[in-house]
Amino acid sequence: MCCFFATLMFLGPRFVFLVYWLLVPAKVNAAFTTFIWPLLGLIFAPWATLMYVLVFPINNLDWLWVGLALVFDIAWYAGGAGRKKVPGYSGY
């Protein structure tokens, strides 16, 4: 179950962004001027890229949502960093 959840969290935002890009390409093209930024965002920060496209005409508080999604991306990459240092943690 844990592997399923990890796979869903890893592929989920990428899949949703790709489907959204195929269904509403005008919104994604309006948010990004070139092809490279959404592609890099899809690879390295999928939650932040997806949130940026969803709230695109960025107003004042919309940056809060993009920032929270970026924190979630960073937490996803750093999630398992300290597990081996915890005493008594068996790795299950």
C-alpha cells in the first residue's frame, strides 16, 4: 500500500498536468511563453507547476498557493533524508 501511495504521489501531479495540458492547452500556453519551463517544472517541481497553471493570472494571494506547492515539492524530495539516522528505526 505504501508503494502504491508513493507511486501515486510521484506520478499524480505529472499525469494531471499532462492531461490538463492536452485538454486546455490555451491556459498552459498563456501561463508559459516557451515549452521548456513547463517541461522543467513537470520534471523537477510538478506540484508547483500544476498550481501555477491553475491559478495563472497571478494576483496577490495566489503566490501563497504556488509557494505551498513548492514546499510540498521540496518536502517530497527531502522526505527520506533522515530515516537512517533515527536510532531504533528499522526501515519498514
